[in-house]
Amino acid sequence: MIRTLLRDPLAHFLLAGAAIWGALALIGDPVDPASRTIELSRERQAGISLGFERMMGRPPTDAEMDAAIARWVREEVLYREALRLGIDQGDAVVRRRLATKMDELAGAEAEVVRPTDAVLDEWLADNAERYAEGRAISFAQAFFPSEQTARDARGGPAPPRGTAISLPRSVDAMKMAEVEAVFGREFASGLSALSADETWQGPIRSGFGWHLVRLDRRTAGSVPALDEIRERVEADWRSATIAERRQRAYEVLREAYTVEVE
């Protein structure tokens, strides 16, 4: 697996860039906390000015630039003193923030890339059931807090009862968009992979837990043209691509670690 991943351009990007600009993306220019000299380069000033312009929609005046620089210097002083005192060490919030930044780094390219029509057409074809209009489904479900209890119940002689939860036990001709809204996208996706059958199938997962499902019938619908739902398709494609790249990046990095649990 590791050899395959290392041939991936994403892996090259992460491994080659993490030490150089990945760290800069996390904390800005590296600093020596022992140094008492703060250098405000022209590049840094340009960055401060650009940040103001992005926020306000116009370049800063001289007075506003002076104020922005003063704020930056104050933040830099406090940041260095925090490093000097080791406040960042063992801080769960800092740890979580840095981990989040690494995740964002892996998916950064997908945040801004503009997918071609060919890419979106392929995504739409692969996920047609998600966008089909007029499609409805009838099913019964039994909820279980763990996958194993669901598997055990499926193999029993009696129909599974499950655990009471604030979800309908059965639905009749519910639109898939509504299924997604009530049960969650993960459940709707798992449901789409099942075939109509009198037996109980699964378990499939939702944000609540695990479900056994008896899929009674499915009504087909029509998939709109890409131009009609382009914004939704692109948003879904982007979210899925970012999640995929983050997971692939994590798998590459995870291979370098050995976890020892006492």
C-alpha cells in the first residue's frame, strides 16, 4: 500500500512540502523564541496589507496600515513569549488546531480547483441515485448502538426489534432527499446499495449508530442534466475530493509511525 501511495502526486506534495511550506502554513514564518528582534520585512508588510484588503475590500490607508502593523507586532510579541514559556506544550486546543491545519493542507488544492464538465459528468454518473428526482423508497429499519449487536440480531430467528430511537421504524414512499435529511447522508448512501428483498439486510451505518433494513420497494426517478444542478454537484464533488485527499494523506503519514499501546 505504501509503495502505491508514494507514487501518488499527493504523497509527493505532502512529503516534499511539509517540512518547507507546510510548517509555514501552520504557524507562519518560523521564529526563534529566544530572539528579541522582530523583523518586519517588506513581504510581511505586503501580507498584512493584503489581509486588510481581503477583509475590508479596499487597500488600507496609512493610518490603518500603521494600526495593522501595531496589531501584528503585539501578536508576535505575545506569540514568542508563549513559546518561551512553553504554553503551547501539552495544550489540547493547540494540538487539535495543528492537526486540523494538517488536514486542511492536504485538501487545500481541492478547495480552489475548478473541475471540468467531464469530471462533474463522471461524478454525476457515479452518484446518479443521489440526484434522481421523483425517486422514492419504502423500507423498515431496526436501530442498534453497535455493529456487532446488529449482526447478531440479523442472524436470529425472529425479526430484529432493535433499540428505541427517535427515527421512524418504517417509511412508505419517502423521497431520497427526505431520507437523507432524516437519517443522514451515510445511511442514505448505504440504503442505495441494497436491493429490494423481504429479508433484513445490513447493518448499514448512520450518524446515530447501526441499522438493519428490510427494503420493500424502490421507485426509480430521473436524473437532471448537469447544467440544472451544477452547483450542487460541484459542491458534493469538492467535499468528497477533499475528504478523499485528506484520508490518503493521512494514510501516507500514518505508515511512518508505530503505535505502541500499553
